[in-house]
Amino acid sequence: MIIALLSWYDEKPDWLFHLGYSLQNMGVRHLVALDGAYRRLEGGKNCSLDEQRRSIADGATAGGCGVTVSKPDSPWDSEMQKRTALFEYGKRALADYGRAPSADNHDDWFLIIDADEYVHHAPDDLQQQLREASENNFFAVEGRVFTPRPDNKPWHPESWASYRKMFRALPDLHVVGRHWQYVAQGQILWGPPSMGPAPAVEIPDLQIVHRLRPHDKRRIQQLEYYKSRDKAGDEFDICDVENCESKATQLFEDHTRTCRIHGHDHGLRTGTKSSSFL
């Protein structure tokens, strides 16, 4: 079973409808949409307009997909908090179908999709490919995401990129440090190459369109939020020491990043020096 997970706030209703409707292209069984702004977003609230919430539900229903639309009581502290909560909502949706996240569960996956995306195409045997990936101990799948180019060549190869879009439904799947650092089973499932994320299976026929956002008031608000978030240090890299999810504060000559607690031990064990502080 595939459960789609959407984190959104104040998006175009037609985009939201099309997203929900497009999930039928890859056989998604249920969409979980989690509303709400982040506290550093100027003017952000705990939920979007009712029209947007209806658009999500109507699109998913029209495409034959179950749907859950939820909102918090107040804006989210951070993107990591919201996305970890989204995984929890996804696990509850599985439970509603009588299924449970497990390392031995080879059939259930989460699709991560954003409000400015929609599913364009997926292979007919996607569920079988996902099961084979799981049985071969892969926890993540890369699809092909393409962004239309402004020069009227939307299908140009340069517009395509591989992204990790699907993750096994694991009981401890959560987000730490940065909103795109996913951790489960003691491994980094998604993060920068320097963190050595676990290998992923690529399914090129899994194709998702990423829309170009207009530079409107909403986009400007979003860009200002990014500046505030980064200035406040809300997001950070985590310590490279296994099973440590503390903030990395030291960078060593061997490119290892550690938290303050593990920095001394790493220096003694490897004979390397801390070259800078993060």
C-alpha cells in the first residue's frame, strides 16, 4: 500500500486539487495532508483557507483515493516538527487499513509530495518493484522529478533530476536537524551526500512534475521565512557518530562532524584535529 504524505500551507486550490487527483497515476491508497504554517512565517496561521482544504479532499476523492486532512491548534515550531508529525499521521492511516509499520513489512511505503508537485506517471508494476526493493533491504526509492523550463521546453532532459520521494513505512521514521534529513533504523535515509545516506533504488518511470512558482506575495513571504529560519539556526547538521542526533558543532580534518560531547573522543581515537566550529 502507498500512503501519500503532504505538508502544506496556503497554496493554490487548483494545484491542490490536481495533486490529489494525480495520485491515482501511481495507485496511492490514501493521502494524508497536514496543514499549518511555521511560527517564523510572518502572518502564518494554524490552518489554510477552507477552499484549499476542500480542494485537497475533492481531488483525492475524484481520483479514488482516501484522504485525511488535519491541522494543528497553533503554528508549528519548525519544519522538522511538522514533518515528523506527518509521518505519525501516515502510520495512523496505515493502522486504519489494518496494517502496521515494521521493518518486516515489505508492502507499505510513504510517498513524500509537495503542494507544487503532482504525479505524472508511474510504472504498472510499481508495487512489485517496491516490494522487491524492500526485500533487498532498501528503505528509500528515488523517482524522477522534472521542473518545466521557462523557454517552453518542459520535457528537456536538463529539467530532470533524481530525488528520494518514497520511504518504507518504518515505525521509527522521523526527521532531525533539517527538514530533509530522514532517519530510521539507525540510518540516514535522506540527507546530504556527506552524511552517507543509505543506498536507494531508482525507479526512473516514477515521474513527478514540480511546478515553477510565480514570484508573487506568497513566494516573497516564503523566501523571507527561509531567511528568518536560517538566521535563527532552526536547522542544523547532526553528529556523524552512530545513533547520535545532537547538533554537529565541530568539523574535523577528516571531514567528520561531531557534537561537543563526541568531539574529544573522535580526536583522540583518530588523531585528527578539529579544523573549525560549525
